[in-house]
Amino acid sequence: MLLQKGITVWFTGLSGAGKTTISKLVETELKKSKLKVEALDGDIVRQHLTADLGFSKEDRQKNIERVVFVAKLLTRNDIIVLASFITPYQQMRDYCRREIGSLVEVYVKCPLEKCIQRDVKGLYKKALNGEIRGFTGISDSFEEPINPEIIVETDQETAKESAAKVLAYLKQHRYIGH
Ligand code: ADX
């Protein structure tokens, strides 16, 4: 029988760095093994659970607090939670770790210039034009994560390779296995 222990995999990184892409690959692999997984993604969560919030420091904090509340419940019920949020400030990431306890932080690292080049959602263009204020990396800060368990460099490796690193970690630390 396949076993799983609850953990939240917290993907942090700039918009467009690849958090969602990697998370989806990890999700697909885990589901192939019939494991119970729940994905919480910034772009989706912000349309529902935190639709009332914007991107000020206070609102970002509230966004993360609500997500952490949910992630904590799922994690303690042995679900594997894949949380993808920019989580730009170290103090927020410390909060996630403290609250959830069973957490692995994945820094989805990609140079800002590369994210601007990719501009998947066209938001960097708007931010650079001044159409969006307080945009992470442009007009709001992204503090480099201090103690992530995993760093994936999405300008240097494929999404599949990044996902494999996450899966290997979960196996090595016996969050998943036989
Ligand atoms: S967080 O800062 O609170 O962790 P979250 O991950 O939920 O952010 O949402 C980020 C997503 O919201 C981005 O990928 C982007 O699509 C969108 N977005 C809209 N405005 C902003 C902004 N000012 N800064 C960053 N992301 C923004």
C-alpha cells in the first residue's frame, strides 16, 4: 500500500518563475500513484477565498494567512498540499513554516529579466508602464528566501527536472512511499 504523510510544499518565487507549472507536474505524478493531493494556487485562490484582497503588504499578509489556515487543516489530515504563492517577504515564509509545521519550501528561482521576457500574463508590461502599481519585482520587493529546502532554477532546468527534485525530496524524507 502507498503511504503518505501530510506536508505542505510551499512554492515561492516571482510571478512567471514557474511555480504553477512545476506544481502541476508534481500534482500529476502524485495522482498517478493514487496519492491525495490538493493544490492551492495564488491566481485561483485570489478569485475565491481571497477575492476581496489586493496586493498591499497587509493584503498579501491576509492572503497568506487564509491560505495557511486551509493548508494547515489539510496537512494535518495527511494530504499533500501544493501551495503556489509569490510569498515575497521572508517574514511571511517564516510564518507559513511556523504555523503549518510540516512544510518544505521550494524557491522557484528565475532572474527577473527572464520573467519579464516571458511575461506569460502580460502583467510585467503593465507594471513597467505604471498601469499596475506595487508589482512584485518591479515596484514591490521580493526578498530572496533565506532557508528553502529546495531551489529550482527554471532558467537552467526543465520543469520536469524541477518537479523531479521535489518528488525526490518527498520520497527521501518519507512523506511518500511504501
Ligand atoms: S502574494 O504576494 O499574495 O503571495 P499571489 O501569489 O497570491 O501573491 O498572487 C500573485 C499573482 O497575482 C501574480 O502571479 C499575478 O498574476 C497577480 N498579480 C496582480 N497584481 C499583482 C501585483 N501587484 N504583484 C504581484 N502579483 C500580482
